[in-house]
Amino acid sequence: MEGRAVEDAAAEEIATRLSSLDDLYFPRAVQPTAASFDQRKSILLDLLRRDPAVFLERYGSQLSVDELLEFDALKHDYEVDWHLKNLRKKISPTSEELKSRSIAVRNRRLAYLKKLVSEGQYFSEDSMRDREPYLHHEYVGKFQDLMGRNMARPGERWSETLMRRGEEATLVSRIREEQQRLGVAESDWVGNEVVEESEEEEEEVESEDDEEAKKPTEASSSLEEATVAMDINGTSSNGEQNDKATVLPPEEMQDMMDQFTSIMQQKFLSGEDHQHLDYTKIDSDETLDDHWLREIGLDAEDKYFGED
């Protein structure tokens, strides 16, 4: 009946094009019969003619503007009309719709940020350093002891220590590459302080008299003890300050860490963490709106009891 279905020729073209798409979704129940091109096309044509509203719900996002026009003949159907309006909003949104969508995305990312913070892993110092080693170095790392990061940790197996040292070497290499790219003086490259310390220690050992030179085991032991005694602030056990380390009071160190964390959180909100997170899922996750509904409810509750 005229006006009750998509024209046959248009339906054929739509089904033909969609059938050629890779990874096109099919419900599990029909997947065994959607192996070939002809089978896929037959399934799509049957659904389009039998239930165009479900067809639009399932495949509408794959359709072009011109293909959507073919469904205007079915606008008398409430469900079809709703899907058409919703799909067209996404394709050609008004300025108000764009503004509303932008606000929704921002709020969903904020809600997801709070979730990541509460879980404690994504914005931990180690995780943030893995993602942005140079930025961490500039704000925090250059005030820490690089050698200390290679020390074995309590309860850590030797294989775990070796693996962590390998990861640490990779991070240091990434920091140095960025320093070279930015034209940082070679004397200030990360890791050079460790090399210089080792060279100075070797020179001291070589300058010892013959009697001390005959005691390599004792000298080696002293060197290891001196290395282990170096604390995270770059201060040796006898109180001598490491020339390459800049020591900050704990409160200033925490302030630098807070600044670094704030920058990393802003990078997440602005969409710069796309290599680590799927923003498409986050931005379209309507369940994240529940976070703000709860916030509004709590604010209203606080206001109510506050007035009492």
C-alpha cells in the first residue's frame, strides 16, 4: 500500500549496501544464517519490510541522509518518526542540540573521572607516570631519587624487580627522548646523575692506595652500602647532600604532585587520553547521568534540612 513501506528499489539498494559492510551487527539468533552476502541481504530486507522501526533502531546510524529520506513515507508511524528525528538530530544537530550534547558529554566525563579517582588506579602516580613520563619528571620526578626506583621493594620477587627495572629503563628513555627533542642541555638529561655518581665512585676507588686496591670485595661492599644508603631525597646516610638532587619540603612536594594530578585530569576531560580509554563509550553512556541525578538529590536534601 502506498505510503506504508519503503519503495522496493530503495529497500534493495539499502540492503545491498549494508550487506557489504564489515562487522555489521546481527542478533545471535540469526547469525548462523548470515554467513553469505545473499543471506545477510535477505535478512535485512525482511526486517526492513516487516518492522521498519526496529530496522532504524538497529541500523539507522549506518544510513546516509538520502537513505533516511526513503523512510519519510512511514512518518505516520510513531516509532519510525521518533527514530528518524533522533537520527537526524545526530547527523545535523541545531546549535541548541550541540550545546546540550556538549554539556552532557562534559558531565559524563566528570562522572567517569570521579569513578576513576575512587577506584584509585588510573590516577595513581605510577599509572600517570606510565602515560606521561616527561610531564611527571618535570613536576615530580626530578625531585625524586632515580636510583631508588631501581631498588628491590619489600616482598618483591627478584623476577618482579627485574621486570620493573626494565619498565623503568623504558620510561627513562622516553623522558630523555623528549628532553632531546626540546633541546634540553645534555648535562640535565635524566639518568646522567646516576652515571656521574658511578664515574666519581670509580675514580675514588682507583685513587686508593695499593693496600686498599687489594681488597676488591671490601671496596665493592662499601660501594653497595653507599648506594643503598642513598634515600629518596638524594641524601646519603652520613648527611651529605646529592649535588644533582633538589630537595623539597614534604608540603611543597605534595603541592607539585597535586598540580601534576590536576593536569592529568584535565587532559582526560579534554579527550587527550584516547589512546588509553574509549571516549565513544564514555560520552554515550547515559548511565553516567545517574551520578548527577544523585548529586542533585543530595543537594536538594541538604537544602531541605538546612532550611529546617
